[in-house]
Amino acid sequence: MSTERSLDIKYSVLDLATVTLGSDPAGSFKKSMDVAQQAEKLGYTRYWFAEHHSMISVASSAPPILIGYIAGGTKTIRVGSGGVMLPNHSPLIVAEQFGTLASLYPGRIDLGLGRAPGTDQTTAYAIRGENFNAAHNFPRDIVKLQNFFSADNATAKVRAIPGEGLDVPIWVLGSSTDSAKVAAAMGLPYAFASHFAPTYFMEAINIYRDNFQPSEYLQSPYVMACVNVVAADTDSEAERLATSLKQLFMGIVTGKRQLLPPPVSSMDSIWNVFEEEAVMQMLAYAFIGSPDTIKSGMNSFLEQTGVDEVMATSHIFEHSSRLYSYKLFAEVMKTMSRVAV
């Protein structure tokens, strides 16, 4: 016999400050505030920005600034980075920036860290300059950050002021198995970018759980999965709205990036069979449809993965439809249950 038990799955938002066709970054930031304020009311746990550079449709190149902006316009929701690309920055500067944020908004700031540049190699060189060819040791840099945040660092010659002695939770972000090993060895929470890199998702989270070492920061594994969500009243309307997302991903596949375009009635004349296959592979963890369809898909996803938290990102052209999608998703997540045998 099987019984249903209620799930206590946290749900959060990943925002890339997506720039829509006909708009600009300033407009995107105002929309982000709208989404964050609504998300806070709807029970979302955290609101993260991802660091990307030199991408026409992504305005989240400076997460610490956007984190401060959103934290200042909200009251309780956690705000953070999903993530800061650590090879692009000195650990000291990151500690000072997030120490400043944690001083302004105590108990509300998260620091998610990635090991990729968040851009192409040419732009990465422009960011890093002479440090481009320097060896970057991701675990070592995380340890440096932990030391800067530690009260024990008060006697060191190099100190993070502000930052020292503050509680800034560190997350390891990843899209491969390498990051899973780092998170497991260091006993840190793990967030996977399954919204665009689904291939190694199951393998990575299994490696993380199997090899997790308890730490002063976390006693047991904690997995967050980022997924694409486009919710609407009907499946057909959600599928229409999702054509904007599919066009955006097609730009990634073809190298012809564009501002987020409006939805279309059909993708048939826009992509060929190879582009469609590539895009749909990237969207393996996309939940598109009515509340019932989203709930069914999420139930299966949670059963398969056992994740502790779901972070939704929604590339929807129409702002009102994006807000409504997050509202519907929150309602679904509040009623989730799964069969426990």
C-alpha cells in the first residue's frame, strides 16, 4: 500500500535580468523588482541573479549591485548570486562586497559561486587581463572566502571589512560532475544549472550525495535544481509563451544571440530539425503548461531527483504573463505531494 505525504519543498527564483525586444536593461531591472516583490508575497525562499557577460539579452553582469537593489526593495526574501563566477574576481573583493550586503541586509544574503567565466573566452580575457592565464583553484578560493568571513581572521594581515565574522552562506553552483565533487568534499549546499545544462544533472547530484562530508556549514546534503518554468491557465497558452524561450535558446545554439523575442504561433518556420533537437535537449527540465500539467511534471521530477529546493527561471516576453506564471508556480508548489511507498 502507498500513502501520500506532503512535501516541504522550497521554491525560489533565478533572474538573469532578461532584456526583451523593444526594452533595455533599465526596464529589465524595474521588472525584476516587480517579480521579487511578488515572489516575497507568494512564499518564494530566495531571489538570485546570475553573472553573465557580453550577452545582449542578459543584463545581470553585476550581481552584487542588483542584489542590493532587490534587497532594498523587499523585506524578508533571501537575495543572492546564482552565481558569482569566482575566477573573474579576487576572493577578498567578493568577501567585501557580500560582507557589505550582509551588513545592510543581515540574514538575507546568499553567495552562490561558479567556476566558469560566465561568458566567451575573449570577454573572459577582457575581464581578467593579465590574470587570464593564471591557475585558478576553485576549492582553494572558496576556502579563502570562508577565511575572510571567519571571525578567526581578525589577526590576519589581510581582512575583509566588512565581511569578517558575518554569516554569508556559500553555495557551490555547477553544471558538471566536477562541481558536485567540490560541494561534497567541502560540505556545502549544491545548486545545479539543469535549466540549460541537463546532461550531467542526475549523475552530479548522485555523486554529491554519495560523497558528502558533513561540515560546520551543513550536516547533510542539500540539493537545489534550477529549471525553466512557463505556466499559464492552459497548456496551449503556456506553449505559446514558451516560444520566446525556445527562440532565445536557439540563439545560443546557433551563436546568433538576440533580445528575448515575442512569442509566435509556431516554431516550424523558425528552426530546422537539428536546431529543434538541440534546443529541446537543453530544455529537458522545462515545465511548460497549465497548473495541472506543471504539478504532474513536478511530482515526477521530485520523485526522480529528491531535490530539496526548486529554483524557477521564466523567460517570458510579456511582463504580466511572467508575473502570472510565477504566481501559478507558487500555487502549485504549495500543494505538492508525492507517493511514498
